[in-house]
Amino acid sequence: DTEVTQTPKHLVMGMTNKKSLKCEQHMGHRAMYWYKQKAKKPPELMFVYSYEKLSINESVPSRFSPECPNSSLLNLHLHALQPEDSALYLCASSQEPNSPLHFGNGTRLTVT
Amino acid sequence: AQSVTQLDSQVPVFEEAPVELRCNYSSSVSVYLFWYVQYPNQGLQLLLKYLSGSTLVKGINGFEAEFNKSQTSFHLRKPSVHISDTAEYFCAVAKEYGNKLVFGAGTILRVKS
């Protein structure tokens, strides 16, 4: 069982929809991450939150909008996505920045 | 900038045989090194990490890795694999004073009976 919980597990959305991915951890970790993983590829970093502040944005398009309401929660708001945005979106957390990451099982997103 | 090269995209091996998954990294600064495993339709699970100290690192599920600074390598080994070890394995590097983890392309380990 993973200690990083991601919901939903699967999401299908149209290009005009607005949806959100949710990630939750209760390990007291102070850094949280969003990664994107395309099929047969390694995860690619999107965003890092450190102590609830956005510390890294890897030049991600504005149709992806992260939010960290508190130290346990991380959201990824999606709007006007493209079919090429279909991927597995992984959330991770770490005790401190640069500590080992603990990953959730991901949300498999399909954009139609 | 750091980069990671996993030299084999797929490694087939028979059950109970030993296996080595190769990883080389490049970085101009000291780094932290990690191996993660990903089972189908799941997230990544940390197998082991090298932060400092002993260059031989033992992880979960009987895996170990050796940090070799002169060869800039961090190869993963297991003396006897099981069918359940079939998965994709990712080597990753992080800058010592940063929190940006860079992954290699992954190696699919296929254990055959």
C-alpha cells in the first residue's frame, strides 16, 4: 500500500473540460511533486512544492495549474488539455527537499 | 546538469539467475543516486539510495547497488531473481543541494521460468 494517495485512479476528459487531480500524504513530508509519465518513458518532473511554496516549475504549459492548499495536499488543475497530454500523472512527496521520494500510484489521464 | 544513462532497455533472465542492471551518470557536482522499481499500472517504489558513506548499498527485495565514483556508475544487482521481480527499473540522480530528480530511460527486467 502506498502512503501517497492519488485520486482519481483514471480520468477521461474532453479538451474543453476542467478537472483536478488530487494527491494526499500524511507522513509530515514538506516537499511534494508532480511528475508526468508518458507510455514507455521515464517520469518527467513538472512541479515541486517545498514547504507549501512552488519552488520548481519545469516550464509546464499554463493549462496545468498546481495548488498546494496545505502541507498534506497537492492538486493539479487541468484546463483545455490536448490529446498529447494523455499520460500517467504521478504525485510524490519527500520528508525534505532532496530526501528520497515516495510516489503514489498515479492518475491515468486520457484526453479525448 | 545531471544525466543518467541506463545501458539496457530490456534484460531477460531466467528465474534464480543473477542479474545486473547498469546505470551511469554524469554530473559536475556531488550527487545522490537512487534506484526505483515500477510494477505495471503502479507508481514508483524506492529500492535503494546512495547519499554518502559506504559505496555498497543494500535495498529491499534482496537488491544491492555499488556506487563507483571513478566510473560514475551505480549498477543494481541481485544474486537470484524471482518471477515477481519482473518490472521496470529506473536509476535516478539528484543534485546534492537541489531537489530535482532526473530519471534514466528505464530497464525492463523480464524474469522467465
